[in-house]
Amino acid sequence: MNYFKALIAGEKAISSTEVMHRYQISSTTSIFRLKAVLIKNDILDNKAGEISFQDPIYAYWLKTEYFAK
């Protein structure tokens, strides 16, 4: 879920040491594996190297409801 937090916050360099520390992401390997699974399962999109949610309503819900607590 920390990967989602970073995406929702608009972080671009999620694999940078600073961002990984801020969002308590354990390793770059876990980022790449998770991203690949989420793209394969149509949760995320990778267009021209830009990662985004396929469903903007889901992203909005995560931001305003799930992570707002």
C-alpha cells in the first residue's frame, strides 16, 4: 500500500532512496515486482514511462477515503 501512497502523492522517482524512506518501501526489487503485477492485472498503466491508475475513480477513492484516515 505504500507504493500506492507514493503514486497518489504524485511521486515520480519512487525508487529513489528519499522516496523509499519517506514511504517505507523496502527495496527497489519489490517496487519493480509490484509495478509489473499491477500493470499485468490492469490496475496501473505504463504509458511512455509514466505510471498511472487505469481507473481515476479508484485513485480518487484511495486518496480521499482509504488514505485520508
